[in-house]
Amino acid sequence: MLGNADVVIAGGMESMTNTPYYLPKQRFGSVYGNTEVVDGVVKDGLYDIYNDYLMGVAAEECATEYGITREQQDDFAIESYKRSQAAHAAGLYKDEIVPVVVSGGRGKPDRVIEQDDEMLKLNEEKLRAVRPAFAGKEGTVTAPNSSPLSDGATAIVLCSKVAADKYGLPLLAKIKGWGDAAQAPARFTTSPALALPKAIKHAGLQPEDIEYYEINEAFSVVACANSKILKLNKEHVNIWGGAVAMGHPLGCSGARIIATLTSVLKHKQAKYGAAAICNGGGGASAIVIERSTFRRANDVAKLRYLCQSLPVATKHDESVCRQTFADSTEVRSSTRLPTVITMGCSTRTTLPNHLRSGKVEKTIVDCKGEYHALELFRETNGRIERAMLSKPIVLSSNSTADESLQGTQKRLVAKHSK
């Protein structure tokens, strides 16, 4: 956003199962008396040092304040598991999950983890019967209606528009706005309800513009309370399940919900989505993203036909191209307009009248002396939509098309207009 870098990788990881237990005052060994063992997950993560209690106690206080019952939290948790199971079964997570090989150890075969395994452990009867974890018999927050300890990692590639055009990157979403908010540490559970409106306002949008939400499920009561405060439709919040069903590796959950929100917007063909996550110090962070209309073109063979047998560009073609594309555009070759072959990428959001034909436009950029096809352009409702290619195609200006240009162009228009 500041222009200090073109491409960066952001994300994080957490291996909660490998978090050690500590032995206080044991650096030089015990002299006399008992030795205490301290859980590192509690000591360095899930503990409110200001109020000297577990985070789960703050979750109980939230449930009491907003009138969220044990039954409601259990219902939410079960729904989270079922949504997650359904989404995985339908292959909706396949674009954002990278298989991980886990060593079997002691002669046992390695395991390949291709989906989150916690979601398969749902036992509704047991979930409803488990004792409260933080507030005695009258408590409402339990281990199974809270996010489980888990391991995980997430990475996101962030890039500028200039870098995306330069490297031909298929953009998934655009960051529209963000917001941070904080209140007393014990009230961290409802901080997302403060951060989300800030992010939406920063994006220049209204709450009704946001079609889908991801609110991290540190506890079921967190998602329940924030949805209640913001009056959100539960059918548009965490629609593929959340941390209660899949885990909450502390260092990666923020990036994870952004990745999932991106996938949701793509699958639902929705425009705007918002994600928010609370933290143990009383704060929360939120982001608003816009789905990109960039799409990969899978049938590169037909594009090859379309781009062959290119005549030399005329001065008129070059003049028109300069009106359409950046001033630095250098026209290398062109068929008769509105199909243009240029070096450079469009900086406009709408097509001018002389190119509004409804046909597919293609752009060729010069790469180390050879022409490479990188993307298709088409005009839809006054906006340019780009269909990114899976890989560049090296073109030969002397080759002969195996099919008629007109017939191939019609098929491409039909395919990319769906």
C-alpha cells in the first residue's frame, strides 16, 4: 500500500502440539522442595495476565452479557463441524490447502494430511454432554464448543497492480479497506464488532454491501456474540465452517480466514467480503476484500489459433491503442481493431466506444524478443474483465492457423462469456 515493495509474502504458523511445558526456576536445578510444571500454551497464549484468568473465563463473561446459552453455543459448534465437513467433501477447500507429509515415526509409514482432521471428530451426543471448562456446573463454554489446540500454517502473496501486470499474476482479490479496534482485555471477544465497521467505512462501503463474513471462532460464543451485535445473517457468516471445527493455530488464523473468504467470494461469485479476528490483548483486526474478475483461460490451444497470422500494425491502430492503453504502450502487431496486440497492460476500467464490440480482445506483450500471450480482455457491462492464461504461449508471426480465425473467436467469446 505504501509502495515500498512490489511483491511480499505474509502469513504465519503455529504448532501448538509442540509447545513445551516450562520448569520455572530450574535453570540451575532444584535445591529442595517441589517443582512446578507450567503449560506453555497457557503461559504464553491463552491467558489474560491483566485479570489473571484463562481466556475461557472471558468467553463465559461474554456469554452472560449477551444472553448466549450453552445450547446456542453447542448448536453453533455442531453447525460449524457440519459446514466444514460439507465444504471439504464438495472440494471447496482444494484451492487453498497444500498437502503436508507428517512423519509416522518409529518405523510407521508417513501420513499425507490433505484436509483438516479435527472436523471428522464430531460426536454430537458427546459434545452436548461435556462439562463446562471454565465456570463450574453453570458454565456454558466447553472444550468442544471452543476451538481446539492445533497446528497449521498459512501464506498469502500480496502484490501491487504494477507487479501483477508485469509478471502476469492471476489476481484473486483486492484489499479494499481495513480496521483495528481494542477495548478492555477481558472484552476481546466482542472487539471484532468494533473493527469490522471501521474496515467497511475505510473501504468506502456500507454494511449492506458486504455479502459474506469470516469471523474467527476462537470460541463459539465469539462468532455468536459478534453476529448478534452486528445483526448478521448466520447464512452469510463462516459458511464453510470455522475454527471450532478446523482448529485455531494462533499464528496463522488471521491469514487463514482471508484465504477462505477469498475462496468463498470466488465460489459464490460475490463481490465484497469481510473478515475479522480477535486477539488476547483486547483488540481485533478486520479487512474488507473485493473479488477479482480475473479468470484463468484453460484452453490455451484455441487461443494459439486466435493469435496466429498477425499482420503488421498500422499507424491508425497504434493511435487507437494509445487511447486505450497506457501512454507507454508500444504496439508491436495488430489484427484489425477491436482486437489489439500491444506491449503493456490496460490501465483503464472501461473500454472506449471504438472498442465496445462485445468481442474478446487479446493482449500480447513482448518478452525477451518473443511474443507471449498472457491474457484475454473482454468488455462486460462497461468494465474490462481479464482472463489470465495458465502459462504464456510463444507465438510465431509466420505460422498458419489450423482453424479459421473467425470460427475460433466465436468459440472463445462463447466460452468466456459464461
